[in-house]
Amino acid sequence: LQTAINAYLAYMFGGYIRKIGCKIRPYEKNHGATNAVIDNTYETLYNVFKNGKSKDKALQQIIHDFEAIETEYADRPKVAIFGDLYVRDNDLMNQNLIKTIEDNGGEVIITPYSEYLKIIAGTITDRIFKEGRYLEYAKMRFLKSLIPLVEEKYNPLFSRLMGTPMNGDRINRKNWLDKFGLNLLHTGESLENILKIHALIQQYPDIALFIQANPSYCCPSLITEAMTTRIEEITSIPVVTIEYDGTTGLKNEDIIPYLKFGKRNNSQ
């Protein structure tokens, strides 16, 4: 059990550090300051998990280091990335998508894996129950109830920099899925993308652009892409789909016009 908890915390800490970096870096006064803190942070956390050191003490120092970065805030459009799990968080595969967005005036919103799990956990649990897999259902209910207990002592620290962590339980899943002709018995990445979009707009009503990051020839990505018109109709937020094929072609140029000339979300 402790191994499972540490694995979850590793995803949580790593994802939140990346998320905090996206929130601070576009506004830093001294270029490179945020990335320097991130590099030191990952080294610190690696040693903490490897050697069983105090997570509380390490996080206190890490949050202090981020708070010490000098910033000057300006009006930037918020850009949320969703799509394939590996592509959207792999800077090599997505050709430094986050850097491209920030260099062209945007602020990136990412979804750490721990938040992603909370977004989809309720739907998976309900589906398992409807399918009559009651033993598995009990296991999922236990794991789902364990997550808040694991996070409780660390969330106040991270909240100082990124606000209230995302909570998938706030999603009215049935009504939202109905808008796309989906239901709780559907499975897969496309369903999870739709759930994630809803969670994102609830947490960040001022999102100006969605970017769907995919590998080429990915079936779930194509299904999600086919729903982008409906996503735009419901959210009033444009969606740009980028397919990365492993070549040197510059894929991220497609988003630049949206950042430079696109209209903001009506809620901004």
C-alpha cells in the first residue's frame, strides 16, 4: 500500500510542479528563473522519494523557492492542452508545445496525471457497478476514498501557488455526456477527453483556446477530433488539433494565429 501511495504522490508532486511552472514562467522578470527552480525541485524530490526523507520539509522549501520568483503579471490568453497522455506531456514528442505557447503570448493550463485520475475515476466506478463487477467496484471505491486522505496534508501547500486543486466529483457527468451522445458505459480516451474538457472549463472559465495533442494515426484522437465542432459549439472555445508524426516538420505553427489574433472567450 505504501508503494502505491508513493507512486501516486510522485505523479501528484511532479504534475503540480509542472503546473505551477506553467503558471509562473510566462510572468517571470528574470528569464530562466522558473526553470531553474523546477530543475532543483525535481532533483530534490527524486532524493526525497529514493531515500525516504521528509516530504513535508522538502515541499515547504520548494514552495518558498517558487514564491521567491519575481513576477510581473500581464493579460495573457489561457491555453488548455488535452489529448494523448504521452504526447501532451512529452516536450520532445510535442516539439516543446508549452514553450511555443508561452513564446507567443499564452499561459498554459495542463492536467497533472493525479487530476486526470480524479476526473475519470467517478465514471469508471459507476460503469463497473452497472456492469455488475461488484468486487472490482468495491476496490475502486476504496481507492477513490483513499485519494483525498493521501492528498490532504499536501494540498494546502500547493494551493498557495495554483489555487484549489481540481476535483472530478464536481462534474455532472451524465448531463455533460448527453450533449455528445455519450454515456457512462462508453470507454476510452475520447470519452475521457470530453470529461477533461468539462472539468477544465469548470475550473478555468476564462480559457481562450483548447489544443488537442495527438500522435499520428491514433484512432481515439481521430474520434475526439471529429467532435471538435460540437466542443466549440458548447464551450465557445476554439479547438486546434495537432498531430505529431515524429518528423522534423514544425507542427506547432498552427496555433500561433490563434494566440496572436484570436478572440478571447466571452467569459474573460
